[in-house]
Amino acid sequence: MKSLLLVVVASTALLTSACGGSGASTCGAPNTTQGCVCSDGASGAQTCQADGAWSNCQCGAVTDTIGGDASGDTTATDTGGSPRSGIAAIQSSAASVSCDPDEITDVQSGVTLSNVVVMTEKITINANLVGYYVSDQTQEPNSGILVVLPKSHPDAYHYGERVDVTGDHVEFYCQTQLDADSVTRLGAIAPPAPVAIAKNLTAAELERWEGVFVELSDVTVTGTDSFGQGQTDAGVLIDFAAGEGITIPSAGTVLTALRGFVTYSYGSYRVSPRGDDDLVVACTGSCEGKSCGDDGCGQSCGTCSGELTVCSDAGACVNSFAGDYGGGRFNMTGGCSGDLVVKVRDTGYVTLAGPTTSNARCDGGGVQLYLNPHGDPDAALRISAPNVISGNIDVQVEAGGWGSGFTCGVQATISETGAVDGTFTGLPKTVTLGSGQSITISSGWIQAPWPQ
């Protein structure tokens, strides 16, 4: 059974206790067994070892009369099966199954769990205590438990560590836990995966899964209670005992998988996720408006082809150089000059832009440069394999209205590193305006460090 705070991991281990003064100190034939009395008055058994000494009394071990069945019988005197030990012995004991939800009960001291695996990172229980869920690695009923340590404990244990734990079996308002006195590191392994259990199990069935890392499928969140815990159609609450910062999905959300540790607190069974990743939300993908990329659920909406074509964040196949880049400067006699910005559209067509208009223009109103005359994209330069752009710039000279114009050429190459390097051709040019004024374009170039 469970109480509220939690955490720790267990592996297959022996539950041992000092024998309560029964039997001789030495024994005869190896493997001979005899009864013994545990410190809590319960009956146990001990075995004659090869060195002539009796083993520690196996206390609270429950036997199983059904071969291959993980569940144990209710008495320690039934000899029809092998004694249960470790976490299973604790969780299936009468003290756990028949606990008082209104009491804190110290059941047994000096309990050792051997070679259990830590299933969580450190969990904060309260201001003074931390915990870890541990597993005996079988993922059978009664195979997990919460181990509790003082917050002042000097070490932190981690997911996948194998440990030996010694401490006291405590029923904390029917939450079964081991209040640890010592923890010994043994190494690390890959922890077991969650075991699948059905929705809407009875209380007796859920009790057998207390402390175990489980997974429920197709769980619908129906709301939250006054404590912010998730209510579900699966007969369990979703709480925060095994993880911090968990976001409970809104009512109506379908979880394809709900993973966590079965816990018991305040009269209800819960599943305690380690984090939001244990709340797997059903996903409905869509490729509407997309020609490539992800549908939002891990499926493809298509791929792009072409040497310079990539998929944009919006799911469109675009030129890999799409964007705005610095393009050098243009200069004219008389001090008219300006910065150029090269604009590469998704299609790969190129335009120039300057500081004051959609294209380049001197602040004094002398010159505008166009790469796409009259807005016609087919007349513009285009970046395409083999990474060479070429074409004409239609230069319009402005002074109190449109004046004369001329065309100069452009030649530029984009390197594999993304740098563009090129020049205007056919310069200088002299244009005569109606008032007798003249402007000479003496040079021009495109040169910029484009991104890779």
C-alpha cells in the first residue's frame, strides 16, 4: 500500500532479519531447515549452511503454491512453493496488504534489499526527506518499492544504478516504503521497461502493483481535483509524487500511454509519472499547406529535390540561400552611394534593396537599381546550380520624375561556403537629364559573405 511521498527502486533481494532466538547456533546436514521466530513474533524459517551455521531467519516470506505464478499465498507456513523474498516479501506481507490507512506503522527493522535497481532520479518528499523508487528487475506484481532517505544523506543515486539497501519497513498511512539506514552502490544496468497493466483495476489488484513502474494505454484525462491532480477514466489519479513540474493535460486529452509508479495516498491509488515525457499525448498529424517536412507527429509530408533546395520551417521547398544578405555598396560620382541588400526569395530569384526604398536609392534622390524590372520575377537574376547568378540590372535614373535609363550586366558566383562574389559590367555610364544635369555611375559590385 502507499502513502504520499515516495521514490526508490528495488531489485531482486533477500529480506533478512536476525532470528528471534530459535534453534541451535550450529546445524547438521547442509540445507536442513527449521522454524524460527522473528523479532515481530512472526514465524520464519532458516536453512543450514555449508559452514555449519544457520542462515538468518527468513521473516515474512510468503510462499507460492502455484508454479510460475508471481503472487504468493497468505501465510508463511505454507510449504507448497518457494518462499518469496526481498521487495515481494514486503509488498505482499500482511502488514502491507492489511495496513491501517490512518496509521504510521513501523513493521520491521534491519531489512535488506539486495541488488535492486534505481528507477528514478532523486525525488523531494518534503523539507527533510528524499526518495527513490527501486525495482527487483522482474517487473512482476510486488516488485517495486519507495526508498526514503534523509535529505542530509551525502550521496545521490541515479536511474539505472544497482544498490543494496538496508532499512526499516514502514507503512506510512498504507504507503509501503523502506526508510533506509544505508545504501551500497554495486554498479549500473539498463533499468526495466514499464509493465503494461489494464485500466480500472480493483483496489486489491492495484495494491499488487504498488511501487512498480507501469504503463496504461488509451487513458482519457477527465479533469483535475482540488489538489491539481489529474482525474482519469482509468480508475487512478495522476499525481506528482515521482516527479516535479509535471503538467496535467486538459480535460478530454487522450494519453496513448500513461507511465509511472503506482502509489497510494489519502484513500486513492495513483500513477506518479517521472516527468511530462511519461504523459504521451495522442497525436494527429497534418500536411495541410506543406509539401515537405514533418506532419507534427513524426511522419513525413514529402521531401525536396534539387541541389540548392531545402525544406523550410513552414514545410515549403525553398532555395537554400533564401533570405536577406548584405550585398556590398554602389558608388556614383558626386558622392552618391548606398548599401545594397541582396534579397533571395524562396524561388531563388534575387532582388536588390537599399536603405530608403524597396530597391537601392541614394538619399539625395539620384539612382535606383532594380534586379527585377517592373516587378517581373522572370526577368530577375536567379540562384540555381551550378551556383552562378547572371543577368542584367535595369538602372533607372530619377530626378523630379523618371529620367533616362540604361542596362548594365551582373556576373556573380556563389561558392560552396555560401559567399557571393561578383561585379556589374558595362560601367561607367553617363545619363543626360532634361535640365542638363548629368550623373555618372562609375562603379558597382555585389560582394557579400553569404551564410552556408
